[in-house]
Amino acid sequence: MWTGVSPWIEATVSATGSQTFFGKTADLVQGVDELGHFEKVLNEIMILLVAAGVTICGIVFVYLLTIGVDFWEVRPVTNFEISSTRPSTHRK
């Protein structure tokens, strides 16, 4: 135990580092290597949404191929529609 004296305050240090309440808590938290339940649920939801998005894109792509859509004709129209929806940067 150390007793410190300064012109403003007197203090007694009884424990430091991992011997304190916060130090013991930090040691316990650092010892855990696995994901918590909430993180596992979020990962499962993320994987499900990504898989659903890829599946839907694949289904739409195959459907468009079966009805005979020429992607090289559609692509410039799509780019024009996207660029025409952006706000104009010039001022009048």
C-alpha cells in the first residue's frame, strides 16, 4: 500500500492493474474468444439476406435470358435512366 501526499489531496493506493474490480473485469472479457449470441444472430441474418439477394438476382437473370432480353441493348438505357435521375450540378 502506498500513501501519496500532494498539496491538493491525500490518497491511498491499495491495488492497481488486474487486482482492481475493473482490472479483473477486463481480464475476464479478454479471455472470451467466441462470439456472443447477438453477434451470432446478426451473422445468420446477414448470410440469409445476402443469399436471398444473390438468389433473386440469379432468378431474374435466368428469366430475362429465357424471354430473350438482349442485355447489350438494355444496358445503355439503364445507364441513361440512372444518370438522368441525379440532380444537376450546374447553376442557372
